[in-house]
Amino acid sequence: LISAKFGYPEGYVRLLGLPRFDNLLNSTVEEDLILVMPSWREWIGRPSHDNRDLVLTQTEYFRAWNGLLNSRELADLLEKYQKRLIFFPHHNMQKYLSSFSVENDRIKLAGWKEYDVQDLLKRASFLITDYSSVFFDFSYMGKPVLFYQFDEAEFREKQYQEGYFNYHDNPLGKWADTQQKVVWLLEDMLKNNYRPTPEQIEQYFPVRDTNNSKRCYDAITDIQKSKRR
């Protein structure tokens, strides 16, 4: 898929896996924990001279995420299903964490000094994100994802163009572009205990084990050996 999409010559792309995946399958999941992990925005996380006076609370990014965290519907859902939620934005957005506020005891605003990213991914039973690649880690563990992409057009224009992964239509999770859809889909997925099947996971991870580091090491070693010949 990657070779066809990006035009790499035959043999350049190898099925090795990411070393960071090796510890993911050895985890204890906290079934009541929902992790919300938004990615960053280049035009917000790294203000330019044009927007050096940027106020986060005036951005769509803030309104979307803070609005979701403080929605009555989400509060009712967390209470109904006895869930708690950790909000952990991308490292480049952590400096704005104090701008967010919630009064719900079931929701925690999490800073990077207090929490380890991989530990949170392993502990959580459900992930809500936008474009963050951590959803691959989560899917590797066979757990459900909900994509909240309220600013898709702007994100594609200003930061990253669309890649090979189809966020709108895939078996790993569901897609929403409004707060209302997020809450509705979240309840539907919780109610029906939505999980991607092993066959669906295999479409994206044909090899799913704890030997990713070894395969990468062996591949690098083979390349080094071939250069000495």
C-alpha cells in the first residue's frame, strides 16, 4: 500500500513494524478509562510573526475541544457508563493546557510531566483523537478509536495533506466532524462494545507481536553487510 501510494522502488519498503509497538501487547487495560489525545496545529503550536498575538481561546481548536470537555451530553454519558476521561493534548500544545477548564470530576486535564504517553495508551480502553498517529498504537492493541476532525479542510491546507489512511471509512474506528456526532458515536460504540475484529486489525498490521525491534535491527544489519560487499 505504501509502495503504491508513494512510488518507492521494489524492495525499499519492508514489513518490519515499529519498535515502540513491542511493549504495547503487555498491558493491563482500565475499562473505565477514555483517553482524549488531540494532535497539534502548526499555525497555533508554533505562532509565526503573523499570529504572534494569538489567543488560544479564540481558535476553533480550543472551542472544539473545550466545548466537548464541558458538554452536558458528554457529562451525562460518562455518568451513565461509569467512565472517566483523561485529556492529554500533543506535546506542542501542552503549553496551552492551563487555558482549558472543566468542572467534571470524571475528567482530568493531564500534563506531560505527570503522565507517560505510552502508559496512557496502554491503560485506556477507548481513544478519541483527531489526526494523531498514536491511533495506530491503540489499534495495534485492538482497541477502538473515534476520530474528531472538526477542522479537516483547514488542517489539510495548512499542515498535512491527506495520506494513504482513510479516516472517514475504516474498520479501526468511527469518524465525526461535530461535537454532537462525537457524543452520539461514543455512546453507540460504548453501548455496543465496538471493537475491530482480528481480521480487520490484520489488514493494517499483518505482523502483530513483540519482535518489531528485532526485525528493524536485523534489517539494518543486512543493509550494512550488503554495503561492505
